[in-house]
Amino acid sequence: MKSIIVGTAGHIDHGKTALVKALTGIDADRLVEEKRRGITIDLGFAHMELPGANGETLRLGFVDVPGHERFVRNMLAGVGGIDLVLLVIAADESIKPQTREHFDILQLIGVQRGITVLTKSDAVDAETLDVVRLEVEEFLRGTFLEPPKSPIVAVSSLTGAGLENLKRAMVTATASVTPRDSHALARLPIDRVFTMKGFGTVVTGTLISGAIHKEEELEVFPTGLRVRVRGVQVHGHTADAAVAGQRTALNLAGASVEDLSRGMILAPPATFAATRRIDVKLRLLSSAPRPLQNRTRVHFHSHTMEEVAEVKLLGETQIAPGKSIFARLTLPRPALLLPGDRFILRQFSPVVTVGGGTVLDAAPIFPQTKKRGRANESPTAFAQLMQALESGSQDEILASRIMRRGQQGLSLVQAVAETGWTRGEITEFAATLAKKRQLMQTQDRMFTAQAYDLAQKSLLNAVSLFHEHDPLRPGMAKKELREEMTRAVEMAGELFEAALSSLVERKKLEGAVMREDEAESKKKIEEAFASAGLKVPALHEVLAGLTVDKVRAQKIVTLLLRDKILIKISDELVFHRAALEELRRLVVAQKLQHPKMDVAKFKELTGVSRKYAIPLLEYLDRERVTRRVGDAREIL
Ligand SMILES: Nc1nc2c(ncn2[C@@H]2O[C@H](COP(=O)(O)OP(=O)(O)OP(=O)(O)O)[C@@H](O)[C@H]2O)c(=O)[nH]1
Ligand SMILES: [Mg+2]
């Protein structure tokens, strides 16, 4: 069974809704006001089944749109998910403004298949019908609806004339519609929200990709609300699941109607991120009334959403009608958009469709505030990346996305969120790159081969610089090297580990980086002295308790002394800096009560033995905390 979405398009009163009713028996004008005024205001829905050419059943879901120029925004909310369009042109009126505008929109949105339907054939004579047919053929030349690839069918919804022809044409056209991918990650742009007695909150929409099952958990974008699918309906019937290409109704738990609205999108939880910035390929219609200036604000329509966006034409001041350009759009609120999504732009006044395009990147990472990102901000670098994202194969696109992350790499989770591809697909594209030796993979991050090489060079560099600056030190601690890499190039931890162990394995870094046990020893020495306070252990005792050899231990001590973490006050005595500072405070605090102090008093005050007291007092004299006066000390 093949499921596709058929959309109507065309000028007001040209017979779109009447045609849908003639085909399906369903009146898609559901609002009281629509019935009263005899026009369509908002989207309407219907469905039918047709026997396919090879005996399979074709399920057609219809989205009927309003033709009135004031309701183009509603039309735009419906056009996003359609696979096959019926471009409706009344034989007694021929091509009118919204015939053109809707047709522009269909082309910008990238609809691939359609049938042009000349309605109200009963209202004109054969000669008029022929003239209109010629006009329409001319209008369609060079487009996706050009005959004979796409037929023009004359019908009367009143008499039923031509309807069988139209159904046959629909069966043929449906056969050439590429089915939407039901194994892809699901996205359901919401077009209606309402409550149903006994059910609660219901949303409807065209499932544009993937599948949604009963009992599944979904995330609402952009709000992040989590909901549970209590029930699924497809074409008015309860189902276990809806698949891509189907009109879908979901009964949701966890959300009230106030939480949801047209424009929001349902997708798998914790998979995607909404964004306020998108990088796009944008085309201005030749019919646009004027060039589009940099930083213009426009109405932005994509899926069922509508926002005000600002257009940034990086490097250009304007774009002329009929031209295309890479640009960045900023939205006032985050939205869920993915590469490949189409959008429409309408100008502010008068509100008419002026252009549209394709999202190339919905996770732009530059301009960055960091210096390193600067190079990327140049319009040429931007255009290069856009070019690669626009016309590269899938593995090339993945390569570009990994490359721009540099030493940070791209995680699998990020790759899914950025592309909308499944983990399986990404793994497959990554394998292609790995085969070409363009990729280095850690457990869940991907780096380009260049980033990996560069990482190794940076490590070697940092270590040799370290030795140049500090020949005294036995080696650079791994932690120190790691910090250096975070500061200088923001190297991902996985890349650091991989590059380091490769260098050590190949003996490029042997002995250079301070081994773990050395770092450990350094910590032990420092701690031993810090906790001893003034009652310090003998140095040789501390050293004896270490795992490293004597020579290395001596070096570590030298280092601690040089950095003034340990302070030597006599040949035998070494103290931790903190202990001596504490002593200084203690002595100075005595000044008011006991401006003079002898050795006995000092011993009492500090609790140290004579062996320590004398050198400590001599140290304090040297530091000008005390001054020797006879046998006593004067506190300065
Ligand atoms: N004679 C004749 N009248 C038709 C035919 N199809 C539609 N009409 C009439 O044309 C008028 C408009 O038809 P709709 O189907 O509402 O037109 P629409 O394109 O849906 O209009 P909007 O949704 O408002 O854009 C109605 O009065 C219909 O009865 C037809 O084949 N023959
Ligand atoms: Mg209508």
C-alpha cells in the first residue's frame, strides 16, 4: 500500500474544494464561516483510496487549500507535506494572480509531481477550453508541470465529466512519486489542535518522514514538552502506527490544547535541537517587485510554521530578482529545521511571495567568538561550506560537517541532530570516509584525518616547548598537557587520548610526558608536607615512601622548591609554604600582648621542639617578622 498526500492549489473560486468533494465525497470546508461565505479560509482534509496499476491500493490524503490572497499563509501551512499537486485553473477564468503565486510556491517548495486540472469545463464551449488549454501550456513551459510529462485534464465537478480521466492520471502520477522514508526519524508538523470528547487533546498533520506508533513518547518543538501518543488515526481510522506520507491524527497525553499550536513539530525525544539561525540557499523570484536588501525582515514560512525572519546576505548588500544566493536567516524564536527543508519568504508590504529556498545548515557554528573561528567568517569560507553542503554526496556532507568542528570533532549524537539522518546512515557514511582514510573515529566521535595529524603535531610541539622553557623539570604532566591543548586548540578529550597513545606507542613521546606515577609522587610529597604543618617529616623519610626512583624524586623536590610550594629553611628542614604562612600570622598576632618572645615562649606558642624552634626563629628573623634582641625576639 502506498500512501501519498495530494494538495490542491489555485486561485479563489476556481473549484478546488468542489473537485476534492467530487473525487472523495468529502466536503473539506469544515468551518461554519466557510460554508456561509462559500470560500475556503483554512486548510481542509479528505481522503480516498484508488486501485493502483499493479493491484496495490493507493491511499491518497488530500489537503485542500484556500485560494483567497488573504489566506496564502494558511495555504503555506498545508503545502509543505504534499507529494502530488492538483493545480486547479477554472476554464472560464484561466490564469489569475493566485494561480501564479501558488505555482511559484509549489516550485520553491520543491513539489515534483502534479496534474493541471481545468475545472468548470461545463461552463465554457469547446473553443474557449482549447484557448485556455494553450494559455496554460504556455504558462507551464519549462516547469515540473510541463505537459506531456504532467498532463492537463479538463473536468467538471458539476457533471462529473473528465473525473475518470483525472483518477487515471492520478494513479499514473502516484506511481512515479518517490515514497517518503518511513524508516527515517519522524517529524510531524502540527496543522490542527483540538479537543475531542472522550479523547482529550488531538493534533493533526502530514507525517513528512518516519513513523509514529501508539504509546510512543515524542518531544514537542520548540517548547521541549514531552508527550505520549495515546492513539493514532490515519484517514479517520484507528491504527497502530502512522507512516510518512499519511495524514495523521494523534491523541496525546501530557499536553493540553494550550500547550500546542499550528507550526509546532513533533519528533522523537532528545534527538534534535531547535535553532534560531539557519544557513540557506535562497532564491528571489523574477517576479519579486524589488531587490532584497541585506538585513531585510520578511515573513518566513516552513512546514506549518510562520515567523518573522531577518535575512543576512553575508558579503553582499542585496540580491536581484531571479537570482540565488547563500544567506543566513535569523528567527525570533527557535524552530526545528533540518537540512533539505524548504521555506517560503513573503515581503512585508504588500504581503506577497518573493522567494524561498532550502535549508543547508540548521546548526551553524560560526561566527565564533574565539579567534580560531575568525577565518571561517569570511564570505568565501562560508560560500565554500554552503557549496559542499548543497551539492556534496552524503559522505562528503558528513566530511564537511566533521571538518568544520576541527579538533572538537563531531559526535554521533551531534551528527544525528545536525543532519536528521539516522545513526545507521551516519555510521555507513563514516565507514565510506574511513575507507578513504579521511576519518579517525573514537568511540563516539569523528575527526578528520587532518585534525588527527594536527593533534599529534600540537602535542609534540607543546611537549618540546615545555622542555625548552623548563629543562629542570623531569617531564610534562599529562594533565598539564591536556590543559594546554584545551586552551590552545580546544582539543576534544577523545582526540587527545588517541593522539597521545599513538605517539607513545610509536615512541615519539617516550619519557617526555611525565608518567602517571611521577605526578602521583609529586602530589604525595606535597600532601605529606602540607598535613605535617610545622612538625615536618624528614625529607628522606618522605622520599623513601615513594614509588619513583631516588633521582626522579630529588628532581620533583627541586621542582617544588623552585615553585616555592616547599620552602627550605635550613639544610635539614623543609616546610610547606602554607605552614610557614600560618606561623607568620600566629607570631604577628602576639605583638600586642607579648611584643617580646623568648625561645621557650615560641615553643609554647607553636608546640615545636627546640630542634625546630631555632631554625624557624632564624627564618623569621631573615623574613623580618622578628628581630633578635639578646636571647629574645622582638616582633616587628
Ligand atoms: N459550473 C461549475 N461550477 C463549479 C465547478 N466547480 C466548482 N464550481 C463552483 O464554483 C464555486 C467555487 O467553488 P469552490 O470549490 O468553493 O472553489 P475553491 O477553489 O475551493 O475556492 P476557495 O477555496 O475559496 O479558493 C462554487 O460555487 C462551485 O459550485 C464546476 O466544475 N462547474
Ligand atoms: Mg475551497
